[in-house]
Amino acid sequence: MPASLQEARIKSLPSSAFYIADFITPEEEDVLLNKIKTAPKPRWKILTHRRLQTWPSDLTKNTLLHSPLPTWLVEPIITRLLAYPLSTDNPQNHIFTKSSHGAPNHVLINEYQPGQGIMPHKDGAAYFPAVCTVSLGSTLALDIYATNEDGTREAEPRWKILQEPRSLLITTDDLYTDYMHGIAEISEDLSLSRDTVANWDLLGSLESFTGGISQRSLRTSLTYRDVIKVSKLGNKFAMFGKS
Ligand SMILES: O=C(O)CCC(=O)C(=O)O
């Protein structure tokens, strides 16, 4: 494990992205996959191109109704995340030090079959601008797109970040605010090399990708963020626009 996030920085990307292979163990991955699989069925939202669980709940008008995350989403991921110093100069500062709640309070769980993906998008202003994604089950590539002056995106991605099972990817700063990310709807990621994959030197299983191809299987991601506006139960009516 790196001594600080600086050792995990993806240097070829605009500031800032960090990649840590083997952030969780295979045993921890199994426990998480089992919790996700055994969650009550109504937890799943079925979308055309993936399915999704939202913990603790969906946002309403960019606001989260206060509720703690279940322990299995806190341990080990959040605890480990907050233990990583941003740099060794200030060992007490972690990636959520400057966020409203000092820790993520919201998790999206996305599940992608081979051939499924997510349209390029930005994550928007509801969240503190840091996203921590833990991948389970399969490798796939996240595409990063630059935007034009008018806010539209460039046709082709500028960079690819390969996300291996059990890895952690953090995107923050300009990469969060100024660039879009998406996952192509393909069954295999092609043309993988040091020239095309931004985090090539940080990969845990580099030998698996030297042929340039990675077949996808079922991939689940846990996306941790801090929602800025949180409403306590007493303010529930205000949140829904009533007095
Ligand atoms: O599954 C992923 O890695 C990406 C998810 C994503 O882009 C999002 O939740 O906004």
C-alpha cells in the first residue's frame, strides 16, 4: 500500500486522479458481493444499461435525508480511505478532510454486464468534488472526455483508466469539475497499452493486459461521495418543498 496518495497519483492525467490496486482483499470482495447480492430486491433500480442500488437513499433536490450508511459499506472501505494521507507532509489530511462531513455519506452501487456501460457525464454540484470508486468482479476501462468551450464533450475520450477488481480509483479537482467520464458499452476493452492506459504503471496485474485485450465479466462498482446538503428528519417537509 502506498504511504500517501501522492504515490498513487496518475501522473499523465489532469489533476487529480489516484489509483490503488488491491485496495481490498479477495475475502473482503466476496463479503461485499454477497451483501450486494442478498440486499432486498426493491433496492435494485433496473436501468436500460445497468442496474443500481443507492445507499442510504436517493437524493431529493440534491439533498440527502440523513441516515447512516450500513456497517458493511463503512468497514473496511471508508475507514481505510480516511487512513490514507493526501501527502506525507500533512499526514492528518485525507481526501475528505475539506468536505462538509469529513467522510463520504452516500454510495451508489452500479452493476454492469459485459456490453453495458454508462453515458459520459459529470457528477455535478450535489457532491463534494471527490469520487472514490471501488471495483469488484471484473476489469473495465473508464473513459475520460474533455469538454469544448460550449460545454459539449469531445467525440473521443482523451484517456482510459483501467479499473481492476478490488482497486480504488479517486477522481477530484479539475478532473471532477471540468472533464466527463463514461464506460463504453462493449464486451472487451481493446488496444490496451502503456500509451493508451493512463494508469498502466499502477496496475496490479499488468501481465494480464500485455496482450492488449481485457474481456469483461460482471463488474460491480461502489461509488463513494459526500453529499453536501443533508436534511435531518425534522426538516423532511422542507426538503419536499412543503412548509
Ligand atoms: O461504475 C463506475 O465506475 C462509474 C459510475 C459513475 O460514473 C457514476 O456513478 O457517476
